[in-house]
Amino acid sequence: MKDTAPPTAAAPACNRLAAGLRELRARTGLSMVALAERTAYSKSSWERYLNGKQLAPRQAVEVLCAMAGEPPGRLMALWELADGEWSGRADSAPDPVAAPAAARPGDGGPGDGRSVRSAEPGQARRGHVGLGGWAGPRGWAVVAAAVCVVAVAAAVWVAVLPNTGSNGSTARVPSTAPPPPGCRGQGCVGKDPGLMGCGMPSRVRALGPPLRTSTGARLEFRYSAACAAAWARIWHSHIGNVIEVSSGAGRWRRAEVTDTYDTQEYVFTPMVDGTDRTKLRVCFEPGGGGTRECFAPGG
């Protein structure tokens, strides 16, 4: 692994990831020594991770999120982007061009579901979502799901706390198994993949290679076998870009790139039933008008 950080201009995701980790470390109130005592990583390793001199391992990011009580979604999405930058894959690996599939079926119109930005674990963006627009049964359902995420983070926090024995020594406690997902199949339709536990790294995979649109934006189908659900994500996007995903029945689930922050992150749709993956379709519409492009898994 490299010992020095890539140039700032060439590695925006690496820099944002390091800044996010520093913010979480400050939130925990732990010194570098205390952080090393409570995790499997040394003081010098944490210093390199937080200063951006070395890319933090995925597990280190997850552990620090848990210790700070932070849903891991945004930082894990940043980690994926940073990993591509650090390894050079983001620049050197060509994305396959996919031919458009059949246009949107006529049995359902565009959905008006809430866009899921930044990450599969469904964390709302920093301070952009207030309680005023969350009234009603649907809002309380989302709040309840968020409470579940906090409970999961608390459980992981307990798992990484040191276990003090009678002689005053401490030992690291191994992490526990993740909780079961919160939905499956039709029960996941329209829901946030992260809040339902479907977007955890161990439960999600891509269906086929990334898809390239005519504007250069990239699309990808995401699938969780544990939840029997699918969704789509977009990156290298522009403000005004819209993606919609469908499983062939019911309404389309929609996400929109609304600002510069979105263009620097992954933007995700809500979930659709993934029981029959052959019926999955994702459609892209460029901002300001343009030709709608639709794709099937695998291009």
C-alpha cells in the first residue's frame, strides 16, 4: 500500500474520507492512544488514516462509525470511491458501454419516492432533512427505521468496547453478527436499502458491470439476496440527472441529482422487488431534457 497520499486535486474522495474520519474521531472524544486500545489498529495506523497518508481499511471505517454512533452509509460510499482513486482503478479501468434495453413498460408511470442519496445505508445528508416534512404514518415509519439503525450502531459500539477483567487488563471483544434485514421482497418496495439493512457490504452486490450513459454518467444495479430486493445507483452525474428503477410491476422508484454534493457521491433509488431479476430495468434522463435511456442488468 502507498505511504503517501495521492495529490489533492486527483483524489477528492480520499480527502473527504479522511476529513470524515477526523470528524468522527473528534466526536468520540478519544485520543489516538485510546482509539488504538479499543480497536485492532495501532496509534500510528490511525494517524496515517486520519491524515490521509494511507487509505483506511473498510473495517476501520466501519468500526469508527460504530464508535461514534454514526450510520456508516455516507463514509462507506466514500470509501468505495476512495479505494478506486487510491488503487488507480477509477482512472485506468474502462467502464463497459452498454446498449440501451427496451424502453419503460407501459404498465407503470414514474414513482415519486424519496431519493436515497449518498449511501446504501440510507443516512440523510448532513443537516438537509428536518422533521417538518416527515409527518404522517410514512414519516414515522422512516423515523422508526432510523431508530433501528441507531440501535444497531449501539450494539456494534458495545462489541468494540474493551472488556475489563478483574486484574484491570483490557481485551478486545470480537464483533457480533449483524442483525437480520428489516424486509424482504415486496415488503422492501419503496424503502431505503440502508435503513432496512439490505445495503450492508456483506449483503449487497452489483448485477453486472457498470452501465455508461451518453452523458458519461454511470449506472449500476444493486441486489441483496438477503432481502430479495434491488435498487440502482448513479455516479459521475450532473445536476438534474434522474434515474428510475422498476421490477416490471408497480410504479417506478426515482432518485434525482439535485446539487453539487450529489454529483460527488453515489445517489441511490429506493428498492424494488428483486425476486425476478430478469424484469429489472433502470432508466436515465439527463437534466434539461434529452433522450431517455433504459438498461437491463448486464447491458
